[in-house]
Amino acid sequence: MKIKVTKENCTGCKLCLQICTITHKHEINPKMAAITIDAHFPEPGTFEPRLCVQCGACAQACPVDAIHLEGDAYVIDEDECTNCEICVDACPIGVMFTHPDAPTPIKCDLCLKCTEVCNTSALTVVE
Amino acid sequence: MDGFGGTTLRINLATGEIKRTPTDPAFAREWMGARGFVSKLLYDEVPRDADPLGPDNIFIVAPGVMTGSFSPVGSKIGFGCISPATNGHADSSMGGHLGPELKYAGYDLIVLEKIAPEAQYLYIDNDTVELRSADKYWGMGSIDLEKRMKDDLGEDFQIATIGPAGENGIVFSCITHDFGRQAGRCGVGAVMGSKRIKAIAVRGTKSLPAHDLDAMTKLTCDIIERTKTHPNMAPWQKYGTAFFVGWSNERGCFPTKNFQKTYHEDWKKIDGERLVEECLVTHKACFGCWMNCGKYSRARIPGKPDTYVEGPEYETIALVGGSCAFTNIHHVAYANYLLDNLGMDTMSGGSTIAFAMECYQRGIITKDDLEGNELRWGNIDDFEHFLRMIAARRGIGDVFARGTKGAAESLGQDTIAFASQAKGMEFSGYDTRWYPAQLLSYCTSDIGAHHNRSWTITTDIELGRENYKGKAPVVVYLQHIRPLFDTWSCCRLFWGELDVTPEEHVETIRHLTGWDVTLDECFLVSEKIWNLNRAHYLERNGGPGRKHDVAPARHLSEPVPDGPAEGHTVGAENFEAMLDEYYAARGWDRDGNPTREVLDVLGIGFAADDLEKIGLLGKPLPGGIPKVRGQKLKPKAM
């Protein structure tokens, strides 16, 4: 199972960012989400949601083995993580996020809440 | 302080002093945000003789209680000042992402006082607040500048800008954000320009505290799930407000040729269908919105550069497309881009040019006034040339830079008869000659003729378009509920089009803030704001109130020449009778002055004292004021 991104459908509303942070951090703070949306305006006028594709590069890079595969998702063990951010540098597509108030890097754990609120099928679940 | 950023900023632009204070919880609870904050601050702080474009006006940036929350849909931010168009209270709101960003930076309210000694922009990065030089940005177009500042500061800044029109004091200048969202009305861009503030750039990374996040999240997720399948969702997502173009034409209320007509024979060439087919680049949403009414488009016109803009929305299609008689959607989209980038409201801007086109049609202005150019209906080159004359205040452009009322006063020759405006603000995109409650709505509005205060087209249909009696109390109700969304600072469309109830909005606010607030209390807040704005308007402009609630002659006495509304007009007697009914429904006297009884009930007895001092306090009503002002009738959706 993974999340499929259809960027042509994205409207830049950031509902996915909101529900992500509420779900994982219990905060209203889209800057702390495991998703980002790059907006390319005024030209060409496109949105580009970006989030983890569960490639595992972060887990390989982690010096303290704090990132584990659980089901289909690589998940950060916040107790083990030292917040060294080596995984952030190791991520090939720049979707290990950081935030000054977050104790560890932030990544998608495939909770799928974002796909539930998205009303344009920009984020969908595929097996 | 749950639901709020926690800090209020007050900035003296003349000295550069930046003062931070904790946001006052009692003030926030009483006035709730945005429009409410603006109303009270303007009343308290602006001298009654202050020039709207002078140092004693203040410029307010105010998100509201719902801004930035997980709700339907806290995307909005308000701007406030005394309007250069109406010389009264101005509040103008916009969606996009700026308001939430400001709350995430920790701010609930910004008050800018006086005038900066040189061009500046306000820079906010969480706790860092600075006035920075805008020398290199002065003169730039709104959209061009937003792109430039994102390049300079970073994509994660949210930015609001003014264009050359705002710098030059054009009274219908707007504030632009997110490449096409505007605080369009009331001339707020001109006041921002008069302060020499070219832009506001904000980055916020903090969390917004919530009283009961779990309850708010559940409520909002339930609403999202429920509204996804609402029958209005699909057309709104596909066309946005442009869906209304055909709807309005079929009902004979589509402004055409400066409201000479109310039906545009070629509306299918400029409607939502044509927009989506020919110009759509992407659907675009405000922060947290799952309805994405924004249509981001590209205009392609041979001989001109391709241009990108969010829109055109219904109001732009009506007041630029219909009123200037365009027959090509690319021309409307291009005109939209020009107005946006020059920094002018597409509604008042479109109307002002349509008014000028009629002046040209009648020979009141000629080629000699237009630098040898023409000003023909539906001609995009003529439109562009004249628009640039206005933006630069060149020649007769300076006359029209004052809007239709100001221009008519300067031109004379009874041009005021066909200036479709109330209190100096141009009509929204709905003709009123078959829709008398809409005319009453425009003419009694606190900010002038703007439909966001009261929109009654479906109400007029429901209650009978030829009927005049019984509509005024519904207008009062709408003038309380619709601006309530601008006070809460959330999008009104989820109520109007998707049947999210006001009670659900109040429940959201309770979960967000912990306030023990009710919908009845919110209605009283909205009514209080309305009455305070009325008192303020009278204190600035004299009285009696009735003399300001005036309809343009065209809309009273000139029958619609053709189309579905053919032959209809409101008539002065009917209009005056509606005004009588309206004042009674508000608890005001027949002169349109608020009474002490109603101001006391609303907790603003101080305004009664102020009105009494200048002889404009309403005479007590023999039977007392109505216990409830306004009659509930939710307008049907399209």
C-alpha cells in the first residue's frame, strides 16, 4: 500500500498538511506536516505535493537504527532518534522534514488521513 | 489564548516604533475578529475629520477567530480603514493563505498609524517584525512584486502587495495576494499606499492553540465527508463562481453595458464553461478549503503576451465582461490580469470603465480626452489604454480614478444618474430593477453597494420580484448573518452553497476557543458592528441617515429595455416605502438615524451619546424597537 500523488489534481488547499499535523502532533500547524506542496506561480501555475515514497534510504542512513519498517511504512522511533538529521540529508527526494519545535525529523507513516480529507483525488491510496 | 496567536502589533510608521502587546481576551471575545476589530478600532481612534488618505487614518490588518483553524474554512483575513471611496468604515477581506500564516506567526491584529517617511514593506518572520525599505519594489505590479518578493525572501513567505494604483491613491485600489486573491473593495489598497506600505510579507511556523482539538477535528472531518457529496460541490469545484454567469443572464440581472441592459446576448462566450474550456490552468483553493472555487487561468490574445491570473470570477465576468460588453473570455481574463497587476478592484474598476464607456457612447468624453484613443464597448485595446490612464492618473484618467461617483460629480451633465453606485461604492454584479430587495441591500449597506453584505436575488424570486413589502426585515437578517462570516473570518460559501449551518460554525468556535458562545450572541455582535458603523458614518458625513441611502436614478426609473427583466424598474415610491420598512425593522427612526434604545440594547450606548451631541440620534419609536431585528430567511442556493 502506498499513497499515489496526482499533482494535476492538487489545488494547494493544504488540508492534507493540517490533518497530518493534527493526527501526529496534536497541533494546528501545517508547517509541522510530513507533506509539503510546492506552488509554482504565477507561471506555469501548478501545485506539486511531495511526501515520502517509503524507499527506506532514511532507515539505511540512520546511525542509531531509529527508523523501522512497520507494514508498508518506515516509521521513526522518537525514543531512539537523536535528531542528528543524517536521514534528512540522505533522503533522495527531500521529504524528511524538520521543524524547530519538533523533537525529530518528520516523515509520512502512511496513516492515510490525508487521503481521507483530500477532495480532488490528488492523494489516493493504491495497493 | 486558545484560537488566537496571542499578540497585537501597533506600528507608528512615522517613527518606526513597533509595539507588541498581548491580545486582549475581552476585546477578542466581544468583537471576535476581522470586521469586528476594525469597526471598534476605527470608531475609537480615527478623528471624524481625518482624510482617508492622510496620516490620521489608520490601516488595520486583522485575521479573525477562525483564521488558521481546522474548520469550514478559516482562510480569511480582513483589512480595515476609513474608505477613500465612501468616507466611512471600510473592511475588506480576502482568502488565500496570508491570514493563517499571520496567526501561525503569533499575531491577531496589526494597526499601522501615520505615514512612513519612505516606501517600506512590513516584514514578519515569527517574532521578527521589521519595516524594511521598499524602494526597489515601488512602482511594480502586484503580481510581479509577489513573485519578486518570493524570490527574494523565500517561497514559504505569504505576501500581500499593492500595485501602482494603490501608490497613486486610486480610490478603488485593492490588496493582492496569492497571485489573484484580493481584498478588493473599499479602496483599502489606496490607504495602504497612502501609508507608503508596498507589501506585507509573513512567515509563521508556530502552532495555533485550540481548546478542544479532538472535538473540532471530528466536527470538521464529519462536515468534510458530508459536503463532498453535496449536489453543489461538483459545479463549484468545476466552475467556481463563474457558474453564475448563465444563471444571472437567465434571470435578467446580469449587468450589461454599464447596466443599460441586464442581459448579455453573448454571455455564452464569457461564461464558466468557456473559461474552463479555453483558459483554465488549474483549480486553486484557499487555505483549508475543499471546494476550490478558484480558477487559475491563462489569457491568450494575438499580439499580447500570455498572462496568468486567478479568475475571472463571477463578479469580474459581470462587471468587466458584461458591463464593458466583452464577447471573448480571453479578453475578460486579460482585463482581470491588468486590473490585478495594476492593483485595482475588478468590480469597481470594471464598473468605472463601463461608466466611462457609456460617457464615451454619449459623447460626454471624446477622443480628445482619451489621448486620441477611443473607448468602445468590448474593445480590449481601448480598455487597456484607458485603464493605464487611470492607474497613472493621466489626463481624464485622474477624474475616473475617483470612481463613478467622484467622476460623475466632476463631469456633471447628470452622469450621476447612470453611475451605478451607493455611497461611492460601485454595485456588485447584479442589476436590481427586477430585484428590489437587492437595491435596498446595496443602498443601505455600511460600506456601499457590495453584495457580501446582503445578496437577495433568490430571496426576491422566492418572495416575488414585483413585491416590495416584507422584504426589508429579511435584508436586515442577511446584513447580520453574511458579514458575520467576515467577523469570524471564514468563508461564507460553506453556509450559502453547501448547507454547513451557522450553528456548526459556532460549535467550531466553541471547540477552538473554549468560549461559551451562542449563535444568538454572534448575531448581536454582528448587529452591534452594523449599528456602530452606521453611527460612525453619520458622525463623519452628517445626517440624516436617510439622505445617504440613495439609489441611482437609473435603478429607480429606467425600465430594463430587453431580456428576461424587460420593462421592470423599482420606482422611487416603492424604494422609499422599503426604506421606511427597513428603518423600522432596525429600530431606527424614519430619518434613518439609530435610536438610543437599539444602541443601548447592543451595548454601544456611547455611540448614542456621540450621535446625540451632533443632533443625529434617532427619535424614540412610539412602539419601541422590535425585540428581534431582522427576519430569518436563508437564501436558496442557485
